[in-house]
Amino acid sequence: MLHAWKRLSTQVRFRNPWWEYRIDRFQLKSGKQGEYHYMHTLGGVTVIPVTDEGRILCVSQYRYLLDRDSLEFPGGGIKLGQAPEEAARGELSEETGFEARTLRLIGTFATDAGLLDETGYVFLGTCLIPKPAAADETEEFELVSLLPEEVDSRIASGGLFNGYALAAWAIAKPHVFALLAAAQPLSA
């Protein structure tokens, strides 16, 4: 069994509305001490919205750090006082103009366990109805509707490369295909 490190202290060095830069002092089982630098967030959400026609709604948006557009699933950070489902509903509406009558948590993942203490929550959204909401002033979205097979093709070609989206799709894909299979009439 692996040994947990003992946290001795936590210091917040920088804070903004989205995350904190923290430094922890820790002690190993051997008694040796050190410090660990990381970002703390309240978590993030991703929604895989599936239309009644079996299409997946994605968004293309400009990513400043990469200086390029990025094809992703709707999502974003959880704000103080928000539950993951509330954040997911807000992000879906802001980024796609739709609301999911049915929104189900289908999994979680660690976004980058070496740099962040963030948990990503993945939701499957179905029974979509129009419900536009204003996006943040720094965000601009282009809605892209894909068949599940096209999501896989975009991943294979490098057109969908965002790590959050890749992890979310790995969790969601079996749920999406099961949902679509259940919606198909049985052949005689």
C-alpha cells in the first residue's frame, strides 16, 4: 500500500475568481519535508448534450493560451456556492442556447492530478429545449452538431484535442451509444 503524505500547512499565494495558487508544506513517511505548488479550483463540469436526433452538440471557441479555436463540449468552472449540476445547467445554456430536461451525472475524473486538485464532473444531457443565456464577455461560441462517429473522427484527426473533452468523451461514449441503441426500434 502506498503511503499518504502528511499536509503540514497550506498557504494561498494568489487568488482570482476561478482558482487559487497554493503552496502546501508536507511531510513524507520518512520524515522528510517539502513543498508542493498547485492550483486549487472548485471543480469543473462538462455536458455531453444529445439531441432527439442522436447528434452531439459541441462548441468551438477561441482558446487564448493556444491562440487557436478548440472544439469542445459545453462546460466550465464551478463557482462558489454552486453545485456541479447547477454549473452544468448554466454552462449548457450559456454555450449552446439549450437546456436539458434530463441531466445525469455519469462520471468524474481528475483533470491533472499533478498540477490541480480539480475534479471534472461529466453530465449527459438529453431532452434538449431552447433556453439561451448570455455568455461571459470573453467567450464566443460556434455551435457544432456531430454524430457520435464524427466525434470519434474529430478526435482521430486532431480536430478535437482538448483534454477535458477527451476525458469526458471517454466517460460518456458508452452511455451515448447505449442511449442511441435503446432509442432504435427492434428489427423483426
